[in-house]
Amino acid sequence: MPSTVEKLKPTRVKLTVEIPFADLKPYLDKAYKEIAEQVTIPGFRKGKVPNTVIDQRFGRGMVLQEAINEAIPDTYNQAIDEHKIYPMAQPEVDITKLEDKDVVEYTAEVEIRPEVELPDFNTIEATVEGASSVDELVEERIELLRKRFATTTEVERAAAKGDLLTINLKATKDGEELDDATAEGISYVVGDDQGMLDGLDEAVTGLKAGESKTFTSTLVGGSNRGEEADIEVTVVTVSEQELPEVDDDFAQLISEFDTVDEMKQDLRAGADQQVLADQIADARDKVLEAVLEKVDFELPENVLKKELEARRADIERQLARGGLTVEQYLEQTEEEEAETVEDFWAEMDKRATDALRAQIVLDVYAEANSIDVSQQELTELIFRKAQQSGTTPQDEINHMMEHNHMPEWMNEIRRGKALAEICAAATVKDSEGNPVDTGLAKDADDEAAADEAAE
């Protein structure tokens, strides 16, 4: 099946493919057979209508169209394999010649993966923050467990730091009550930084049950989010929290261990793994950034445009679900990289562009190094997705098959493995100059790599 390729741009080519009628015949036979099985013509059994009768009744052109439409995907795939082209979008197909019983010719313009000259990954260097304190993380987790299993006793004294309160809130603006900024029966721990309202801690401290205080604050929710209002807080109850002692009884209460030392040992093991995983994730980000700085290639224009549009639409949907505009989001989060809406979208576009460039680099590396994906690795990814989404593996398999996600998920795994190999070749040190081994904690590491590469 003769085909030629013409490079229109560094990221766009035009394929010209000829299909001799000898190669089109199987598709014609199939088209005739399907039409014969679908139509009813007097004097002929279903499925036994001669080709000449079909031509007379429905026209030869319709049969040719069916056959050509069926043949194009197969011949197109053969052509891109022959010319080692890696499409990144759907082709624009145009039939340029149709000579019945002789030849069909079509062109297919498509945006392709750019050529990328990979750097020497042994020269890549990255610096990450030192690992966070395992001891501090263990203590934080123990403190959270103590608060979870704390006992509370209602008291008659004034509220103080650490007390659990039940409060009512009423917001007014210019003397008018704001319904969606009013709530009753809220549980609130004094001094626990729950991110509710600025000034709330100061307002409730020193109040007894039944007492109220009014203060001014910026609303963080509802239709008046971001606006200043007068907040009246009323303390309904004050309860003193008593945290359990960290002893063997506590260990037996909150875990399967008999002693506090065994419990702490288990918490330390989990903290060690988290600290290591966090540092490795940071290392991978930094290595990928360093790699992208060393490669220069043009992205397919339309592919990038669609990617940016899709990212923007996704962000807008997420913000809308939370009842936020971009302006409100920026006010709440105090984004360091974006002070204005224009800055925000510019940063989002940059991230999306870098993500697309990273995908291309990882794909090129995976192909150059013949990285394969096993059935076991796909199964493990399915189990992880099920665990993360709270579904069953079978649900994820059904979703994958229904939406044809298998190629996408296989690419996700392949890119993760490529990123892991690149990081293993690079030199990564912490801020104090100590080497960071990105190959440690392999199983957790591979999972993180797959997720990170997908992002």
C-alpha cells in the first residue's frame, strides 16, 4: 500500500496513501455483505442479495464510501508505522482520488510528536529540601490521636485555649442579617486554627455559656464570601477536653499493639516512609524541571491549544463546584505566583505547557529505552485507583473498558517508570549536600512516579 509523507511543520505532516482496489476488495466484500444482511429485496433471501442488485438499488457510490471509510483507519495506521510517525491528534482526512476498480488515494494531515534530543541524564543535578523530622511527625500523629480520643466535660467557667465549645454565629451587614452566614450548634476548639473566621478565637476566649460578643471579620463562605460583616458569636456550651496519657492503655485503645513502644515503633515506620516519599516526590519534580530546561522543541500548536482549553475548563468546573470565582480563590489562598486573574491563568497555562512537554520527554525516553508495561503493573494500577476512589477493582476495570482507558493507563505506568529511571541516573542532593537516593522505597516510589507522571 504505497504511501508518502511530507513535513509541513516540525510538528505537522501530510500523509498521502494509495489503496489499490486489490487491497480494497476485502473491505468492499464486507460492505456488500453487511448491506445484503440489512436490506429486504423481493425475490432474494436476506444476506443473499447479489452485488449487482445492491449497486442498482442503492448505488455503487454508497458501497464504495462504506468500504473506504472502513479501510482508512487500517491503512492510516500502517502508514504511520511505516514512516515512524507518532500522532498527537486525530488526522484531517481528505479523499483526493477515486478511480473505481483502480485506486483510491487520500491525504491525512496530522499533528505529530516533535523530535526530541534527550540530554545526558547523568549530567542532571537537582537540590531538594532536607527530609523533615521523623520525630516531629510521630509526635504530631500521637497528638492527633490523643485529641481524637479525648474525653470532654462540660464546665461553667469561661472558655480558654483547648476547650471544646458549641457556638452560634450570626452575621449582619449594614444592619441586615445574612442568612447564609448564620449557623447554630457549631463545634469549635479554641486555639485550634480551624480556618473559620479571623478574630473568632479572640472573641470566644473568656466567654461563658450564654454570653455573646460581636466582632468584625471577612466572610469565608456563602454568597457574601470575601466581604466584611459584623459577627455575633454566642457560646452555648464550654467543655474541657482531657487528653489521654500516652501509655500502654492508650496504645491498646487506638491500635493493635500492647505497649506504647510498639505503637511508637509502628508510627515511626509509617512516618519514615512518608518523609522519604515526600522527599522523593520533591526530587522527581526538581529533576523533571532540570530536564525540561535542557531540551528545546516545538509543541504541536493545536494540541497545546486544546490542552490549555481543557485545563482551564477543568479548573473553572472545580472552582464552580466550590462556589468560587478565580478572584475569590486568589483572595482565599493568597497564591504566591499569581496576584491577578491574568497572572493566575498565565501560571496555569505554563503548568499545562510544562506538563505536556514532560509527557513528550517521558514518552521519547520510554520508547528509546524499550520500557514495557506488564499485566501485573496494570493490575496494580487498577487496585490503586480503586483504593483511591473507594470503588472495587472490577468497577475500575469496567470503567476502563467502557471508556477505552487502557492505552491511557498503560502510558501512565510507562511514563512513571521512565521518570523513575531518569531520576536514578540524575544526581540529587538535599540542601545540606547529602545525596538523596530516589530508588529507595521502590513500591511506594513507583506508585508516586506513576501518579506524578500522569499529572
